[in-house]
Amino acid sequence: MTTTLTPTQPAAADEPRAGRSAWTLVARREIVVKLTDRAFVIGTLVTLLIIAGVMGWQAWSAQRTTTYTVAATATDRAMADRLASDAHGIDEGLEVRVDGAADAAAARALVTSGDADAWLHRSGDGWVLTTDSEEKDALTRVTQQVVRQATLAQQADALGTSVAQLEAGSTVTPQLLSGDAEKAGLAQGVAFAFAFLFYIATLTFGITLANSVVEEKQSRIVEIIATSIPVRQLLVGKIVGNSVLAIAQMLLYAGVGLVGLSLTPYASLVPSVSGPVVWFLVFFVAGFAALAALWAVAGALASRVEEVQSTATPLTMLVLGVFFGSLFLDGTAKVVASYVPPFSAVLMPTRVLEGTASWWEAVLALVLLLAAAAFVMRVAERLYRRALLQTSGKLSMKQAWHAPE
């Protein structure tokens, strides 16, 4: 038999005033409780440090120059000197210094002892770059280009022509049918950041919200609260409070990320990235609010904290689906999903960044997301209101939907 607790309704004269202000009090309480939670504060700071650290490492890597010492005998010195002069022009992060060796044995000894990173020498019709125990990939790549250009120049002189004429018509330039190549490369990293932040924020705040609801229900504090304010206002306050905190977190992360990006080789793309970031924040608000309402329902359906994992399983699967879908969907499937809530909260801002979606497409996807959020919140409000004061055990959504108020 289901036990229903009916709260005492506030006086009619006080009801309008309570309806106007009750949710703000609940929202303020949710914010204060979270900001005084040591785990939440530490988690936020750690995430900010990770973002700053990744961006700092990118900036440091872009400015770092690696110097290699290449040994060469007198007969091969000309090619080694050309390598030293041309290397930095090919790879700005690489410099080459030449160390002369009396003969092949001396050059090999320099490499073995670690005084030289490699030995450049001719062998038959080609050149060999000898290293000790592992190949120097960056040095090998640059050496191959320098030797190729030098050899072509020699052969062109012998034929009475030029390198440009020999290479005429042989270049292949990559091109995208839509978007920009450099932005497309950056978009992969930013898309992962969008998906990861949405995933973490939704799960972190969602589980906390569900636990908060069931703890109030299990301790029967909600019975006292419900005698003072409408249950609907309690739900709105919880959604608003957690949404404000989540949005503030996203603004912090986005701000630190954009500042860090300005210090990397992608600094010129910061203006083009800023727009999609704003789109992501707007989509995040709508998507998170709808999911927050469902997390509150998951808490209301449970009667004990241990039951939240069960009632929240469908939501957890949905959030995981958004995360993995945003990473692995491609082509037509990605375009279609970018209009489908809540996948659109991540996929549409990503497509805007890639240059494969116009502003009107983003507006259309946002309208659909807002409409879905409004519908979900209306359904969630009924489920929450009817399940919150049911104390006889875990409820299904069907039971909550038909439960008396």
C-alpha cells in the first residue's frame, strides 16, 4: 500500500509571495551548500589547474627548440653544413650543430659515447643517418628533406635545369570541401573538450542533485519544507541553483582555456573559436536544465540513497550516449544528431567550429533543444511533485505519474 504525505498548504494570502520568492531561497541554499563543499571547490580548482597545465605545456612545446649534434667527416661535411643551415627553416623547433670527425671510426665513437646524436655519411648512392639505440624521428624527417633538396639541386645543375622545373606539377595540396584545414585539426581537440565538460558537469551536478533530493526525502526534512513552500518551487530552485553553479564552472573553464589557447600556435584562431564556445555555453544551459530536472526526478523516485543508482541508470546511459556519440558519430549521422536533443548540446557547437554548420542551423537546433527542455521539465515537474512525498519505497515512472498529489 502506498503512503502519501499531504503537506499543509500555506495560507492563500501568503501563497503568491511564496511562489515568487521560494525558488530563489532554494536556489541560494543549493549554491551556498555547494560552494562550502570542500570536495566541490577542490575538484573545480584541480580541473582549472589541469586545463592551465595542458595549455601551458602546449605553449612551452611550441617555443621549445631541440638541438641535435651531427657528426660528419670531411668528405661529408658539406651536406652536414647544409643540414645545419636549413634545419630550422624546415622545423622551427629543431636546430642542428655539426661536429667534425677525423674518420668513420671517430664519428661512430662520437655517437656511441653520446657526444653526437647522429652520424651523417654517404653510403653507395644514398645517405645514411646513423644513431645509437633509437631513431631521432624529427632529425630524420628534416635530414631527408634537406638531402633530397640538395640532391635535386645537384642533378638539376647537371641537366642544365632547376629544381623548380623538375618539381613542376608534382605538388599535392590538401583541401577540404567545407571548413578550414587548420580549424578542423583544432576542432577535434575542442570537440573532445565540449563532450568531456558536458559529461563531467552533467554527471557531477546531476548525481549530487539526485542525492540531495533523496536525502531530504529519507530524513523527512522535505515534509517540513513542503508545508512552507510549493513543491514546484522547490524543484525550480534546485534546478536553477545547480544550473548557475554548472554554468559558472563552464565559464571558468572556457575562460582559462581561451587564455591558454592564445599562448599556443593556435593563437590566431582564438576569435574563430570564441564564437563556438559561446554557442556551447548557450546549448549547455538548455541541455543541462532539462537533464537536471530528470536527475531531481531520479532522486524523488528513490526512497533511500542506495536506490539512486538504480533510478538514475537511464540518465547515466543517456549522458554516456551523448559523450560517445559526440566523439564517434560522423558524416550524415553526425549532422542528423546535431539537431536531436540532448546530442545537439555538444554536436552543433562542434559543427559550428568545424565550419560545417551555418548560424541558422545552430539557431534551429537551439530552438528544438529549448522546446525539448520545456517539455521534459513539464513532465519532470509532474513526476517530481507526485513522487517526492511517497515514502513506501522506490517508485517507477509509471507509478509516479499516476500517484495522487
